[in-house]
Amino acid sequence: MLLPTVVLIGYENGYFPMAEPPTERIVWHRPDPRAIIPLDRVHIARSLKQLVQRKPFDITFDTQFEEVITACAIREDSWISPEIVEAYCELHELGHAHSVETWHNNTLVGGLYGVSIGGAFFGESMFSHVSNASKIAFVHLIAALQQQGFVLLDTQYINDHTQSLGAVEISDAGYQVMLKHAIALDRTFGDPRI
């Protein structure tokens, strides 16, 4: 059983759990290099900024965490096993796991979730049933992190999508320095109302 307290200790030391398909065995990862998105250099495309201003979706924070993580798990070879879902739902109840939800006509159409400790946010996964729904959730996440003084957005591994948003890779040693500083800060994650 994956205990929420153990998951938090893992994050505080640069580790995060993933389930290996198809066995769903939990494996702890600590990548070197590590991918982060510097919060002062996030890249939001002009077209996406314009779309956000048109407000095509309703956005909420932390209202449907279990639904968001469950939707994120629905994919081929998912690393989000039922054990991961259970542990992160418990982390949500403890105030450490958060979701941003995107709604259209009162239907959940996209979102993302992650974990916060101090001034660090560890992005985990996102899903989208409608074009741009998860991207708009990400814009609202960035607004929340910036407004509330977060200093670290961890994206774990780099990929084309995170790189397009400004993700860079840093050494594990450099990440550990940033991590220790970030988790020592007193920050509260919440809705920025952009």
C-alpha cells in the first residue's frame, strides 16, 4: 500500500512514484536530468492567451480531484494505477494534492493535477476531452503559482509538450538545491481568479 506520508517524503527528496504497466508495481523515480518549467519563463502561445481571454470554459480548483486523476489514468499503458489514485486522493484530503478542472456546459472536459509542498508544485498529469481544455487549465495553474509566490514547477521528464511551454532540464544536484529552498517556503495553493 502506497502511504501518503511516504509519497510526501519522496517528493521532499526528489523522488516520485509511478506504477509500471502491466504489473502496476510501484517504482520510485528521481530523474537526472530533471525537467522543470521556470515560472518566470513560461511560454504561453499568443493564440492560447487570446483563447483564455475569451473564457470558453469554466475553471475550478480542487472541486473534482478524484474525477481528474481518474480521467488522467485512462490511457494505454498508464502509470496511474488504482493504488496511485487512492494515495493521491488521500494526499488531496490532506491538502497536498490539487486539481484544476475545465468545464463546458457543466461537464468536466479537461484538467490537471499535481502535488504542492511549500513553494514547490509537482505537476503529474493532465487530460483533455475537448481541444485546448487541458492547456487552459495549465494557464490557470501558472497564474495560481505565480500569484501565490511558488518558485518551483517540477515536470519530472521533458517531452515535446512541456518543452513548448518552456520546460528545461537541470542536473539533479541543481534540482536538489532548488527543491530544498522551495519546500521550506510557506505557500498556499489555490484559485487565482484570473
